Amino acid sequence: MFRKMVFGAVSVLAMATSMAHAADMKEFRVGILGGENETDRLRNYQCLADHLKAEFGFEKVSLFPAADYDGVIQGLLGGTLDFAELGASGYASVYLKDPKAVTPILTTKQTDGSTGYYSIGLALKTSGITDIKSAKGKKLGYADPDSTSGYLIPLTQIPKTTGASNETYFASTQFNGGHENNVLAVRDGKVDVAVDDSSGIGDFKNGYTSGTFHKEVAKGAVDPNDFVEVWRSGLIPNGPLVVRTAIGDDMTAKLAAFFTDLPKKDKACFEGVEGGDFTGYVPVKPDFYSVIVEARKAAIGG
């Protein structure tokens, strides 16, 4: 009985300490996934930092643009980041290491009402590649080891079309340091096919409505007329906005409400952060990512 009382007291104390810490937060730390150049990421997120500071009264909102996905994942696991928007596979990585480290609160909704996107394979028209079967013996470019559309899904789904593992079907595979660099790698002939994230809806000439290809087309880094889509996955769950669970339920609820209102409060900021034509955020629970968690566990591990 005494032992139960002690454990109960410790639990209550830990919860109270966590809630007090959340209420007294002077700095809010935002992790930004790698994949796009740092200057663009910081510029797109600055409006978000300004809104967070004004809304919650933080003395400081710090933006941490990680060099790669793992930098954000480790920050969340280590408690040095309070918030981030992850890809589904990135969330799975966190969940498999510590299912209580973060809480998914929202995800994006596409213009067609869906809460998913696609991994697409892009090649140059001049390559002569028209579909993934005609890419046999060519070079395949991945984005990041913790990317869903840029690694996990093509790793596990392309073989269902080709009948062989990517390592044996292609002459070589390589990581190119994020989604933006992957698109640029195929543009520059460093790889023959690059896999990247895309809404898969809208006009190909605009790079579709969202995703890395869309971003690169929008800023003039690539000409969509030079490219052809040679492969497309099934629908992938949009990645979650996650908060560090230790900040407490009250702050988590307030942050969910803040982000839900952001598209109406500052549409330009919302579009800058998300990099495409989304309609807003919708609530999401951990079980939305169960399929991705299991796929990552089987193919990659934590």
C-alpha cells in the first residue's frame, strides 16, 4: 500500500512539474525538416514564429532548420524541440523509439478534400524513360532515409511493379540530401529517376498543387516541360503536426486551435509554411499512421 502511495505521489508530482513547465514556457522551439535550402525554410516559417510569439506571449520562438529529417526526429525525442511538422515515416520513426514522445494534433487537407498525397517518380523527357519498367538499369535517387515519399514508399512499393528489389533492378540508388536536392539531381543528370512528394492533383505544368516539384516549379528552379512522371504510389497519409507530449494537454489543445485558425488568420503564412495549395488543417490521431508505422518497422526498423 505504501509503495502504491509513493508511486502515485511521484506520478502526480511529475505531471504537476510538466504542467508548470508548459505554463511557464518562455521559449518555443520549432523544428523544420531538411530537404529545402535553409534560407527558404527560415523565410517561410518567420511569419509562423511571429504569430506564435504574439498569440502565446513567448519571449522567444526559435526556428531550427535541421540539415536532415533525423535532426528534427532526435530533437523531438531528446526534448530539445517543442513542435514540428513531420512526414508520416518521420513520425513512425519517433513513435517506434518512444510512442509517448510526441502527440500528433493535425494534418493538412488537400483541395480535393483528401488527407493524403503521393510519391511520384520524375525523369527527364530526354532520358527516354516513360514508366518505371523502362528505368531498369538506370540510377534511382532517394530524398532522405526518414522520408516517406522520398524513400520508404518507393523502397517498398516500386518492387511490386518491377518484381525486383530496387537494389537489383536499378544500376544504383543514392540519397541526395532531401527532396529539393533530389529534384535538382534528376534535372542535372546525376540520377535518372527521382522520387518525391506531390499532391498528384492539378496541372503537371504547375508541378501539381503542392509538394517539392510544385515548389521548384513555382520558384523557377525547374521547367516542368522538361520532365515526365514515370511512377506513382498509392495514397500516403499526409504527415502530422506534432507537439512534445510533455508540454501538457492544455497547451496541446491551444496549439491545435491556433494552427486550425492559421489558414483563415493568415492564408499567405499558411501557404508559405505548407508550400502549396491546401485548404487547411484537420485533426489527426496516432492510428492514422498505423500502416506507415508497420511498414517502416518491417522495412527499415525504428
